[in-house]
Amino acid sequence: MKRCTKEWRENNMMKNRWPAAYQVIEKLEYAGFEAYVVGGAVRDFIRGVSANDVDVTTNATPNEVKQLFEHTIDVGIEHGTVLVVVKESIEVTTFRSEDTYSDFRRPDNVMFVRSLQEDLQRRDFTMNAMALTKNDELIDYFDGRADIKQKLIRAVGDPFKRFSEDALRMLRAIRFSAQLDFSLHGNTLEAIEMQHKLIDRVSLERVKVELEKIWTSNHVGKGMHLFKTSKLAINFPGDWKTYLDKWNRFLMFENVANGWAFFALMQQSNDINTLLNFYKCSNAEKMHVKQVLLAVEKLKKGHWTAYDIFQFNEEILIAAAYYAEIILDMNTPYENNDIQRLKAAIPIASSREIAVNGNELMEWKQEKRGPWIKEVLEKLTIAIVNGQVENERAQLKEWYFREYDN
């Protein structure tokens, strides 16, 4: 048993867990500098979960870092960050302190410092303001570990100052709450409620990213409830209140655009495109939302026709059926397996699978190419989908002369 414990510890040591970060730290220390893993990787290590990104901080300046490593990329050198490429890429940032934030987003000046504590105290939340040596010794000036144990999100130092430095931190606090199932410390929540209007200074692109991260979290309802009760939602158009509890049952179906579709179905206004434009949604996202809303509209008749099943892809149908039930309280007759079965029963998946083409239609009609070909193919598609004719050339030709060229 002792051997197993020893093997587990050895396998879990930083040099085995994060070998690239360990290599970077070891080389920096050999050159006489301090270096530590910081940020989310430390937070996740304390929580006992795997970290996706591992960042390193050091008292070496960016130029000193670049001199030590053969392959580096300047990704934010003005802010002290250099990407060091070893077996994988590791962001290395110089200890820094920051000046005033006149735009509530970026520091007016960044000053490199030699103190780890000074670097950590500028960070957003205590759980993100810890450091780890290469031997996994925790440096925790602000009780981040205790806050993690209590499942608390607490701003480092004065929350009013932290949020005035970067107003997006208010929304990040809520996003972390949804991702980690943590609560907001009382002073931190109070600061958000009192300074919520500062979020207007943040670009919509950054806000959109945070909202979508809430929607991809395991506790969407919790996040959206905090978004509303913290008063942050006041600053953004759309009805965030009427269907607030519906977010508890939201499912993304592995497509973040479904968050916007779910939100769009909550609106009283029909001008959804303007709303989506405000939130900087892409054309692909807007098209996806439009398709989900159209499928829901057709479902209001009580069921989808065979052509409806053909017209929308499976992803749209699954989202539309579920969202119509959740938001509009519709008793939809479609479970996921029903949709998959009905979709599989359609003879063709697209008009491109029709057994005749435009050249054959021109031969039959003895007429040149024109808009009429598209019209015929559309009618053929409907006839095939509705089971009026089989997708076989001879039968399609017979149908054409009987039903169309008559």
C-alpha cells in the first residue's frame, strides 16, 4: 500500500504532471531567477482536477526570458508575456504591478517588479492568486486555498478597486460561480451590485465570451440567476427576467449558438436579428438561431410535417423540440430518438440526392436552362419526401410528365 502511495505521489509531481512547465521553471531557476506556476492551474491543482493551461510567472524580464530559451514568441511582450516553446507552449509572464485603469479594462501602465506578492495581489480572485513552486509548495498570501475549501469566490483585496480596474471581472466572477458551483463572497457580490454600470465600458465581444462560458457550464441556472440579481443584466438588452428559471433546465446540445436560440425564444419582440447583432453574433450563429425559431414556429401547429423533418437538420429539430417544451410549455411529441427515427425514414437527405438532374429535365422539356429547373426540382423534392413518388429515374420521369409537364 505504501508503494502505491509513493508511486501515486511520484506520478503526480509537477515534473510528471506538467513536464513542460517544470522544464521552464527549472531552467529559469538555474539561471538565478524565481519562477512559479500561477493562475487557474494552481486553483485546479488544489481542487484536484486536471488543468488545461499552465502559466508561469518569473522575476526575469521578457528579454531575459528570450535569451534563455531558443524558441520564444512575443504574444504580449508589452505586458511582460512571452510564449516559450519547449515540448509544448508555456506562457511566461514577468512579475508586474499595474497603474490606474482609466478605461476600466487595461492598465495605463505596466511596471515590472521583483516581488511575487506584488504580482499576485493585482490578480482578480483569491483562488486565482496563488503560486506553486516546482516542488508543489503552495504560496498563498490571500487565503485562496481556504476560499476554495469554502467554495467561495472572493476578490483579492478591495473588490471595488479590482472591478474598477477591469469591469469584466464582475462577469467573470459570475461565470466562475457557474463553472465551479461556488458562491460569491458577500463583499464581492455587493461591489458588483454597486458598480454594475461599469460593465458598459467592456466590449461586447468580451461580454459575449463570458455569457457563452456560463451557458457551457454545469450550473447555467445559477450563473444566469446571479447575472440577473447582481444587476449586471440591466445593462444589456433583452428580457433576462421573465423566463429566468427556465435556464435551470437549459441544455446546450454541444453547440454554443443554442444559448442564443434559447435566449431568443424568451423575447417578446420579433426583431431578433437586431438583438443578435448587438451581441456581435456571427452570421452562422444568427442562421442557427433563425432555424431553431422557425422550427419552433412550425411546431406550434402540433407536429412537424415530413417536409419539416427533411428541411431542418437533426441538431435543429432536437433543440427546437426541447426548447419549445421548456420555454413555451408545449407538449411536444418528439424525443431525440423519435427525431432520429423520423429523419432516417426520409428517402433523401438533400435535393442533391434526387435521381435526375437539370440536364435530364432540359432534355425532357426540350427547353433551355432557366429558373424553371429549380422550380421543378423543388416540387420533385416535396413529392419524394412526402412519399408520392420513389426516388428512381423512371418513376420521376413518369411523375414529371403526369404532374408537371401536363
